[in-house]
Amino acid sequence: MYEPIRSKSVHTTADASDPGDFPHRSREDELDIQLAGHLAALLAVTDELGLAAEADRIAAEVARLRGAPPVRHAGPTGAEPPALHERALALAGRALVVAASRADTVVAILSAERMDAHTAALRDAQLVGAP
């Protein structure tokens, strides 16, 4: 009544027994990549704010995670300092979450310090702008 299927189903996945078919990374490797990305973005904003000492600390952690020194921010975006502090605060928060997930105490502390500094800068900017 029914004809048997003669071709391979389109719903079957590739043979997972051959590890050479596609790259495999561990969860730790993926978290390292993600954390280095968040820190590199935070480094760019920190460089733009002109915070050289803080940027050097962040750059050292990016270099540790990537195994090579990061490319430093080339030019300013023209954003106002409060907007840069808000962006840096968000990036530091993301880095803190990933650092906590991978149990990287050094980066977690660095991220928390940056969050505190950017929060204080935003608070100061609001006090200066208030009548």
C-alpha cells in the first residue's frame, strides 16, 4: 500500500560520532569568549572617557582571556559623558554576570568596581545638572 522510503530523511542530523564535522568548544571556552567581548566593549568606552589607569586594568584582563593584547579604541564617538557612563555601567554589569558564572573573581571584582564608579559618576552628573 505504501512505498518504503528510499532516501535519507531531511530531519536526521549529521553523524555526531565524527567530531571533525564541526567545531566544539567547552562551556568555559564560550564564557571566556563572551567575557572578553564584554570587557573589550567596556575598554572602548573607558578609553573614550579618558580613564587610562582603569582602561589598562581592563586591557590586562582582556589580554589574559584572549591570550593577546586587545586593540585599543581608535576614536571618540562624540557621545556625552553621562551617556558613556550609562553604557559602561551596562557593560560592566554584563561582564559581572558572566564573570560570576565562570567564577572569575578578579574580573567580578573589577566589574563591580567599575559599576560603582560609573554609578557615582552618573549621580554626580545628575547633581551638577540639577537646579
